[in-house]
Amino acid sequence: MTATAAPPATSPLAGHEAKIDALRETGHWLWQRGFSLGTSSNYSVVVSRDPLELLITASGKDKGRLTRADFVIVDRDGKATSPGQPKSSAETLLHTVVAELPGVGAVLHTHSVWATVLSDLFFKQGAVEIAGYEMLKGLDGITTHEHTSQIEIFENTQDIPQLAEQVRERLTNSIRPLKHGYLIRKHGMYTWGKDLDEARRHVEIIEFLLECTARRLMLTGGLHPAS
Amino acid sequence: MTATAAPPATSPLAGHEAKIDALRETGHWLWQRGFSLGTSSNYSVVVSRDPLELLITASGKDKGRLTRADFVIVDRDGKATSPGQPKSSAETLLHTVVAELPGVGAVLHTHSVWATVLSDLFFKQGAVEIAGYEMLKGLDGITTHEHTSQIEIFENTQDIPQLAEQVRERLTNSIRPLKHGYLIRKHGMYTWGKDLDEARRHVEIIEFLLECTARRLMLTGGLHPAS
Amino acid sequence: MTATAAPPATSPLAGHEAKIDALRETGHWLWQRGFSLGTSSNYSVVVSRDPLELLITASGKDKGRLTRADFVIVDRDGKATSPGQPKSSAETLLHTVVAELPGVGAVLHTHSVWATVLSDLFFKQGAVEIAGYEMLKGLDGITTHEHTSQIEIFENTQDIPQLAEQVRERLTNSIRPLKHGYLIRKHGMYTWGKDLDEARRHVEIIEFLLECTARRLMLTGGLHPAS
Amino acid sequence: MTATAAPPATSPLAGHEAKIDALRETGHWLWQRGFSLGTSSNYSVVVSRDPLELLITASGKDKGRLTRADFVIVDRDGKATSPGQPKSSAETLLHTVVAELPGVGAVLHTHSVWATVLSDLFFKQGAVEIAGYEMLKGLDGITTHEHTSQIEIFENTQDIPQLAEQVRERLTNSIRPLKHGYLIRKHGMYTWGKDLDEARRHVEIIEFLLECTARRLMLTGGLHPAS
């Protein structure tokens, strides 16, 4: 990645250079993997907990070539904390709703082929069920392969506040709250972690498990339209 | 990419070094992705609007290793603007016909596996229909996933002037003109944008959507010869 | 890979820098290939034969970004040879049981998509049978393609000592002992060699042969649930 | 690739450094593409025509990490031209039989997954037939997509002299001689060209066309065992 100048000392981004560079490197890696093509995807890290503030990618930027200027600091309502910053994505509220959870330090939104395809094929079941894989132990809090994860699927919409409310309800559900990540139909995946490293690990693990699911289906006859 | 000397000041390429290097980098990236293998593919950018002049890759060059000398300036008839330049591709007219449209700054012609295979399997339907994907919003002018794109398919031919006329008719159609890109049967894809960045984004987005289409078909039983 | 300081002279890792760097480079390569995502996988090399001592990756490290500190020296019971070292993986005994064999210098544990999927689909047969491929000659001791390898599959468990015993029994079997590598169901692969280069070659060869097996099945109709 | 010292002036390799480095770079690229894993594959270029002498990779070397010492000069019988050189591959005669053809400057032997799988599935038909693809024009002498290439398949054997004779017969056939390349069943591919660049282009083109063939089959129901 090309070296770029630090933001001016008066910018709200000043002092966040290390986090910005970590997100830029994350973007380059996710673009190379094919999980963040074009200007799709958004990434954020928590920079203040009380009040909640997120450092998040600006809207419409190529994720393989992020510069230090392609970021915004937003509050828990997804609004820029000071004027003169670039616009953040329309999906910013899907980041803040997760970042409000205690213990969340980073949120990654990606668009892989398998997440996009499986989110549609399993939509009626409500989730992609992943059971019995050793790799599940790469997800925070899972200590045995004898575990079943439901990667839930939400209907896609352009009404982001409404979707954010649906996600909040599932995140804060007292019986079986959403963990690790979820899919949006024909759209992509959200994952998170206590810090950026854990969120990156969760992307790798869930994408691996979705690919195993898809390739296993191809070898055993696939999902048929009627099913 | 290895550094190469600038063209001599008397070359028609002089002064276009930045655009040349951007196309060279584009070629290297498309070759790495497997979309421009061998000496296939051609890329162009508009360098003059009135009269129309394009900077375009010379014929028969390895797209992963373009040098600064592997380019030509051509006019709207696809002819070199001055003698002594390398030959441009036989498909140059397929670039100029698109570049004549107002607002087009760059044209990319690629050959991926999925574009090649789907252009044949969907030939009878006349287009690959892509509907309901969030990633469609990466195409210029599309603001919701509730959209259907028809990636039209033209029959392959070695008679490029005739194909260029067919494409012109569809590009300038007053009711439903071609947008973003099209396929040529068992051959490849043409895409464009207001500048090279947008054309690159359109390659990434359409290739992603073609791959989703193909992998979804593999999971649901595929297209059968009779269909 | 970023340069990192050598371990202090008092560390049990002192003097093993070349082996450590070779394992770090191996981890980066396996991560890039998608065989060691997240913090999965473990790699080891024999550093002493009598008594047996292994240099092995520490538990829970990202295999694409191993540092010189992310290693431990363990004895044949999988215990650290001196205090103050990081924890080694729970699967350390699966390394030592192989390293005890005469002529073994390195053991690699990986998690590819195909190993994970085929280890489940062929579990009832007990092995993935690979026959007649020229590439089999890349496995130590095989000199003709007219050969059949059984890549055996063990049931996955969190009881590593018990699994290590099962593996030992097969490794030391007097009639048809395990050679080159084996799979663990829905988990991954273990391979080994006389040195790290040979173990790496065995990963490449077995993964290639598993991919050939899987793609051949996809082209010929696949495995059906009832089969 | 790490820099390496030139061979001593007395070595038969002295003076061939540029060709050696081009083959090393070719090996690294083919290894990265997954076409030359482990120590499989061999590459050669003609260094003398009368008498015929080839510069060829030595036996058993990792193709992703070739050093300047990993090469041999052989004569038309596949014998080293002077003592003290490393051993060349058992398949050297498959290089010399092609290099004897007028106009051949380089021969590449690779092992991709698709070449390996399709060479078995199409063995009974005797060839993989590839027709109507624009990309065929990337093969020397083909000027229209309205062309059918037969990528012929030979049975695998460890008797290389016998196989070399079969290949010679097809290469020198007066009616329809072998062109561009051929497959060996469950083994891999041989391709060639007037120089290394053309041979590399032929690898890319034929591999692309084999992948199109395979993926088209997967989308249309595949080859069934009875077919």
C-alpha cells in the first residue's frame, strides 16, 4: 500500500492513524480475497465507548485502495461527530447497532460470492446451519466441534433503520441472541469481534464454513428449487 | 511492474504516461484475476473528445506485462492518428463505438471463464438476467437492489464492423439502451465507465454477479441441455 | 513478512531462528492457499531426537502472521521443556506421536475446504482412495502412478490423547502402516516428511489429489446421500 | 525470487543465465497458478539447434523455488552434454521429441487439476474437443473462433521412450499432426511454442479452455459414468 500523509492535526481523524492503517490493510486483504469488490463493504472500529464513537469507512470508496482520508468518525446515531468529514455509508446504523454491544471493538461488512448465494438459497429456512466442524472453534466462545451455529439471514432492504431495529432485537434477545455474524439476503455478511483481529478471524472462519457448506452440497446433489 | 522509460517527446504517446501506466496496472490486475490471459483483451481511455481520440492497447501484447510502448492513439474510425505506431486490435471499433457515447471515459474488454461459459449457455435467452442483488448498486445509476439488469449477448463474429453496428444500435436505442456492459458469445465481455476507475468497478461487479449466477445454478441443478 | 528481533539468548528458542523463520514462511504460504485460516493449524519440526524435542507453533496464533515469539519447544509428552514459554496447542500430542517415527523431521496440520468436506463424505468408507494419478509419485517412496493410496479418516474428538493412541496404532501397524498423512473428520489433515520441505510437498500433493477427487466427482454426478 | 550467484564460468550453464532466470520465473508463476505443485513439471528451452541441445530443469526440484543450479543441458537423446551436471527428469525425452520439430523453442510440462481430471474423463473419446471459442485465437496459427481443436490424450506410462515414440508419430503425422499441446491421462499436459513466451501463452490458453469445458459441463449436468 502506498504511504500517505497523516491527516492534519485539526482533523477528527488525527491520532487514529494506526487504526486507519489497520482498516486500510484489512480492506486490501478482503478485496484480494474477493469479499469486498468494487466500492461495496464497510469496516469500523470503536474509538470511544462512552459516548460511543466509531471510526468507519467513508461511502463509495474502493476497498482495495483506501487512503487515509477515506474515513469518518460517527456517533451512535451514525452521524459524523464534526462537520467537514466525508459522508459515511447508508449502512452505518448496521455498524453502530452491533458496536453498542459490550465487548465489541470492530465490525466488518463483506460481500462474498458464497455468502451472497447461500443467503438466498437458505432464506426460507431462516439460517445456514453449520454443525460439527472443528473450525467452529475459531469463533469466540466455542470450545468444541460438537456445536451447531445458525448463521441467520435477514431480508434485504434499502430501509436501513428498520433493518437495524430487526438486528438489534436479535442481538439483544435474552434467550438465543445473535452471535458472531449474520447474513442479509443476496447482499452479504456482517461479522464482529472484540477487536479488529477477532473480527477478521470471524470473517475467515464463517466464509470457510459457508464454502464447506456450498461445496458439500455440490458434491451431494445440491439444493433443488422445490426443496 | 518494471519501470520503463517514457516515450520520446515526438511520440504521439508523449504526455499520456499517467494514463498509460494506469492501463498497464489495470492489465496486470485483470491478468492476475484470470480475466485477460495470453494476449487476449483490450483496454482504452478517451484522450480527446472533439475530435474523438482513444489511447488503446496495441494488438497481440501480453496483458500481464504491458510496456509503455504497447499502446496506440486512434481516431473514431479506429485508425492510428499518426504513422509509426504499433497496430491496434482488430476489435478497436468495438471500443470507439462505446467511447462515442457522451460521458464514457474508458472501455475494458475482458475474457473470464464465467463470462465465456454463461454467454453460451444463455445465448438463446439473449441475455443473462441478474435481479435482486445488492451488488447491482455498484453499477452506475442503480440505487436499489430491486432492479433487474439484462447483460445482453451478441453472437460472435470475425466481422467487427458489422458487430460494432449491432452494438451501436443497442447503445443508442431510444427505449431501453444497453447500459454498463454486454457479452459476446464464447468470447468475453465489454464494459465501460465515465473513467477508468468506474470501468474497473463495472468489471468487478458484473464478474461477481456472473459468478453468483453460475454458482447458484450449480447448487440448484444447473441448466440442462434441453432448457 | 516483517523482520523481528531474535529471541533473547536465554530463551529455549535461541539458536532455532532459521527453523522458526522457515515455519513462519510456511504458515504464511498455507494461509495464502486457504489451508490455515484464522488461528487454526499447527506446524512442528524435530529439533532433538534423543530425547525427542519439537519446535511447535504456540496455541491460538494467526498462521498468516506468526512472529518469532509464537513458538514453543516441547518434549515427547507434549510438555514445554522449560517454564515461561507460551502454551502449545491441545493437539501437540498428534505431532509428537508422528515425530517419534524414525525419519520424521516435520509435521504439518492444515484445514483446507476439500480435506474438510471429503473427510466427511468418505467417512463411512474409512478413507479417500486415490489411484492411478502420476502426482502420487510426489509422495515419498512411490515410484509409479500404478499405485493406490488410502488417505485414512479418523473420527473427530476433543479427546486428543485417545486420538493420538489410535493414530499411533495405525502408524506402527506391522502390515499396512499409515503413510504420508491422514484426515480427521470435518476437521483437517496431518502430513509429515523427513524435513519441512518434504512435509510441504506432501501437503501440496495430497491437497492436489483431494481436489482432483472432488472435482471429478462434481463432473460425474457426485456422491449422493444414500451412497 | 532470491538473487543467486551465476554458475562458475566452467559450468555448461555459463552464458545461459538469462534463459535460466526466465525458466525460474516461469516455474514460480506456474507454481502460483497451481499448475506445477511439489516437484512435478519440467520446462525446457532450445539452446542449440544443430546439434540439438536443450536447457531443462533438473529432476526433483521444487518448481516454485528453482535456483540457478537446478538445470541441465541435454542432447537430443536426453543425455547430459557433459559430466557433473544434475540428473534431468525421466521425462526428458518428451521434451526432446517436441524440440526436434522445426520452429519449437520451448516446451512446458504442467499438472493442473483440470488437465488431470479431464484427461481421464475424456480418455475414451481420445481427446478433449474444444470448438468455437474466441480464445482459440491465442493458439499459434488459429485466426478465427470457427475452429475445432482436439487436445489429444495419451495413456500414462512409466515407459517414457515408448510414449515419446507415440508422441513423435502424432507430431510428424502428415495429415493431421499434433499442434500446440497434448494431455497424458491422469498426469498432465505438454505444450510448446516458438519461444518461452509463446509456450507460456499456450499454457494459459489451453488451461483456460479446459476450465471453460469443465465448468460448462458442471452447469449442464456433467459427464455421467455411463457416458
